[in-house]
Amino acid sequence: MTIKEKISGFLKSAKTYWKTPPKGRYMTYKEIASLAGGGIGVRIIVYCFQQMTISTGNTLLGNTIGIDPMALQVIYIISLLTSFPLTAIRAHMIDNTRSMKGKYRPYIISMGLPTVILGSAFIWMPYENMSLFAKCAVVLAFNIAFQFFYSFFNDSYESLINVLSPNSIERSDVLSIRYVVENLSPSIVGIIFPILAKLVTGTDTLYDIRIYRYLYPPMLFAGFLVSMIIYVNTSEKIVQPKTRRMPIKFFDAFRAVARNKYFWVVSLAGWIGFLEVGFHNIMQWMYNYQQACSAEQYAVITAIAGNASFWPNLVGPVLIRKYGKKKILIITNALSIVFILAMLPVIRQAGKPEAIWILLVFTFINQFITSLGHLLGPSCNADIRDYQHYITGERIDGMFATVGLIGNAITMVTGLVLPAIYERTGLNKETAMSLGYDGSIVYEVLNDRGYFISICSVLIIASAIGAALNVIPYFFYDFTETKQKAIIRVLKIRAMFEDYSQSRQITDSVREAVEIIRESESLAKAKSFDLAAEKRAGASRKELSEKKRLNEDMAIAAFVMEELEKFESIEGIAQLEEARMLVKNGPESFMSAALPTKSEIKAFPMSTQTQVNRRRDALIRLENIKAAKRTMKKHYKNGVEEFDVNELNGLYEAENRAQASLLEISRKIKSAKDSGSKETLKSLNSSLKEVKEEKAVIAHKIKVAESRYTVYCRAVKPYIQAQRVIAQAESYSLLDEIKSLV
């Protein structure tokens, strides 16, 4: 196929799928283009804020503003402590967001604008006239605000991919495209920033505050405007029943996420690999303190180094399909150790003209390798949330950030290591003064070649140790792409049955679920292929690929059929009998139900995965019953009546109608302004005011009703969950009826 034919085919495909996703996919080309294009704006904001957020080795805070490493670490710890309640608030807001616009999209605007305003104010503070204590206080105060607004904005953008598609391969493909496009911004900024900095100051330094004051504010606001493309042109898609609305209690969500083993594997890799970033500032130090090259040369070096993150995005999706995420994560982290250590002899040649260019080569290779691994981070996190949804039945994305605060506690301890390394290797006030400096900026020690080599050498060794620690947890990550696909199909089936049992309507989601079930029924009993034997028998690559795909389809089909038949198994029958006992006499049945004790549950057999799941669920149920009893005694001393969910659903519908009216009236107001009709405009403004007041009243009623419903759900959670089990069993029995209608 010629290049012309390829371009023609791509343009035809883009036209076909611009507003309608391809079969088996969920995102249109317009959404993908908007997510990637808007990501350029987000990356510009992130580029600026990486310099403004507290971290050891931060060049803006340390080298330019003049806060030494240990003082930085102290305010970093304080900043981390404030992040605990702020992150918990963010998580609760996300998990209970009811906006028609989704869980994450609304925060691109509502958190983005305060973020860029705060960033612009931060950079214009008069640090040159402040004492060290005043500098620390101001930087800390701003960073506490950043913990909420900037983190909320950035997390919303990063998490958006989790809900734009339930297809793991599609998410990886889209992430690859997104990274290719959005990484244009740091690459471009990396090229022009040193050149513009020289125009501002007339020197080669990057540590003059004027550079940031003149360049950052326009960059921040431009980035925000570009990021709006994401809000306007994407839509969230979560696989869950449309008929269920459950309030998510903070501690319930916390406990649920804490049981997710894959969350701990991925998190632990980051927590124990903290030293790996130690070498990141070395190339900039070599330019600024060892005069390794000119500003123009450094612009080229920065551009090349930044470009290293581009290429993995092109090959990433292919490698994921071929090898899977686990193998890539292990291999890339292992290779990272090798190329970090390769920098050691280069650093010892500091002062030679070629040293920074050789360092660039190893930095580029390391960045290429680690970027391939980093590409998988969001994809793994999305998969982990799908798994969480599967085992709990609830979508609680926001709470992952709160449980992740445990990592912040660990970071408070591990974060002391790098400043201690700096201090011990000579990056301190005493050494600076011994070299003839006033000690106000300890990084001036790096002007001395001997100290530069010794400090950087230790950081490289520490980084290699960090990379080695980082790889260990991934050996325990066994959540395969096949398992993720199977889980998504099961979630679709569960949602379909729950919605159909409520509405008795045949919708597109019902048709899709029935198609999944029929395919699974035909494949579940088929015998898988022995690929090794097929290869020895001379099967072609195409034949092996097809049989590998069929093996995967058969494994998924078996998983789906196990779900459909679970109430026919010994464990499923026992679960159903227990559920019926818990609802027999109403919401308070669980208070006196004769259930297995904790010791009896721990004695359950664990020979099969089904038995392991039953034991786990029984222990969780026992915890829920204990918590429910405490809530019952506190709030329902005279007994409890069932909460009418229709009351809350009616309020939600009223709120949606009011929101739709506001949008329609706003549209009419715009038209009236364009036509110059003052009477119409006056009438519409009056209507707008009335609808806003009506919506405010509804919002208050929703808040009161949700508060009552939350307490009710916590008090009778075992009863509600038992009802759900019974309803699921009953809805599964409708399969033949549904199939006859589709």
C-alpha cells in the first residue's frame, strides 16, 4: 500500500468514526483528538507547576528563590500533612458527583481556573525581599492551595481516561496517542525556554526569577484555554446500572479499596523506588554550574531529551498487545538500572565538552525505557478500578487517591533520604561558605568540579538502587489483559440484568449483553489450543495469532459462564440462602440472624478461586454487619423503616430537568441578545432567575434526602446487599426471556 493510499484510508476512517466509535470501541475520533489536543494545554500547566510544587531538588524553589534542601524537606512534610484531609475531600466529591457532565469533566473548568490564578500569583511574590522563614511560609501556603486546586485539576485529567472507555486495549491506544500529542508542549517549551530566558536576562542562567514572572503566567492561561477542548468534546462512559444510585460512605470506600491487591502492588512500586529520581537534575546542573555548553546548545539538548518520551508512545500499544503490561513493566525497570549506572563514568568526565552530550545519550535511552513503563501507569490504574468495580459492585475511583495517602506518609520518611544525601555529600551551607560563597544558596557548591562529581556520583548510585527496588513488586502483578476483558463483560451483563429487571425494556445495552452471553455459551466448552504444539507442527504466524485470540476468547467465555451459573454452584446456593435469611423479616433481620462467626468463616475451604471469593465476601459481610449494628443503635433506637428511593430519584430527575431548562434558557438569551429583543431578553432573564431559585430549592432537598439515605444505607447495608444478591439471582433467571426478545 502506497503512502497516498494510507493517507486516503486514514482520512476516510477519520470521517467515518469522527462522531461514531468503531465497532467494539467506545471513543469517537473527535473525542480522542480533543483529549490529546487539550492535553497539550494541561501539560503546559503541569510543566509550570512541577517547578512550583515543593520537592527536594526543585530548581525554582532551591536555586532561584533560595530555599536550601533541608528547609524544603521540612515544608514538604508539612505540605504532605495538609494533603491528607484535602485529598479525602476530593475523593468524596468525585465518588459522589452526580453531574450530567460526569465524574471528572466538570473539574477541568472549576479547578483549572483557580489553579492558573494561584500559579500566576505564586510566581509574582517578592521573594527577593523575604527572609528564609518568610519564603518558606509563602511557598508552603501556596502549596497547600495547590494540594486542592492543582491536584484536583490534574487528577481529573489523568483519571478521565478511566471512564471514557471500559476497553483496556482502547485505553492503552488512546493513552499512546494522547502522550504523543501532549508531549509536544514540554518538548517545544524545552526548546524555547532557555532561549527566551537569555532574552529576558541577557545571560545563560535559568535561575533568575524574572524568567518565570514573564513567561509562566501567559503559559498558564494559554494552557487552561487549550484544556477546555477536553471539557467540550468528551463524554464519560461507566459500565454500571442506570437504575441504581447509592451514596458512598467515606470509610466504606476506604476499606473496599484497601482490599484491592493490585492497588498495593502498583503503589508499592512507586513508594519503594523513591530514589530513582535522584539523577534527574544532573544534566541541568552540568549546564548551569559546570558551563558544559551554551544556551543554544542546551536548548537542543533539552529538546532531544524531552523527545525521548515521544517514541515509546508509538510502539507502546503494539508491545502491550504482544507481551502484556507485566512483562513490559519488569523489563523496562530492569533496563533502567543498567542505563542509570552507565552515567557514572560520564559524570567523572565533567568539564570535558563532550561529557554533557554523552550524558544526554544515556538520559535519552533511560527516558525512552522508563516512558514506556510510565505509559502503562494510567492503563494499569484504570484496570485496577475495573477490578474494584467487579469485586465490590461500586465505582469508587476517587477513594484510590485517599488510600494512596498512605504513600504520602511513607514519602515523609523516605523524602528525608535525598536531602540527607545532599547534606552528607557537601551540598550544605558550611561547604558553600568554605568555598567563598555567602551560603544563602547552597547549590553554588556545584560550581566546584570536585564536589559536583562526588555529589552527582552518589545520586546516580542512589537512583540505580531506587530503580532496582521499583521493579520488585511488579513480579506479583497478575491482572492480565484477558482477565480485564472478562471483568468488563461481566460488569456489562450485571448492569443489563439489573436494568432490565427494573424496566423490562430491550435497549442497546441489553442487546450487547445478550450477544456476549451467546458468544460465551458457544465458546465456553470448546477446547483451547496448545500453541507450543501448534508451533512445532509448523503453524504459520497468522494461524498462531488467530488461535491465541481464540484461546483468549474461550478463557473470557468461561469466566462469563461462571458468573451466569454462580447461583447454581454450592457456594452460590449458600450465598443465596444466607441472603434470604438476611431479608426475611425486613431491614433489621441481620440483627438477629444466625451467621457464621469469624473463626468459622476462616475455616472455610480455599481449594478453588470460588471458595476463596466466598471466604473473602463472608469476612467482609461480617465487618459490614458489625458496622451496621453500631449505626443502627446510634440512629434508629426505635426501629427503622425502609427508605423510599423513589423520593431521591424523583429529586434527581427534577434537578436534571431544571439543569436542562437553564441550558435552554441560556441558549435563548444568547439568541435574544443577538436579535436585540429587549422585551424577550427581560422575560428570559426573569425565567432564568426563577429556574435558578427552583434548582437551589431542589438541591437543598437532595442534600437533606441524601443525608437520610446515607445513614439508612449504612445502618441496613447487610440488608441492602442481601436484597441485591436475591435480585441478581432472580434477574439471572430471566435470561431465557430476554434472549427470546432479542
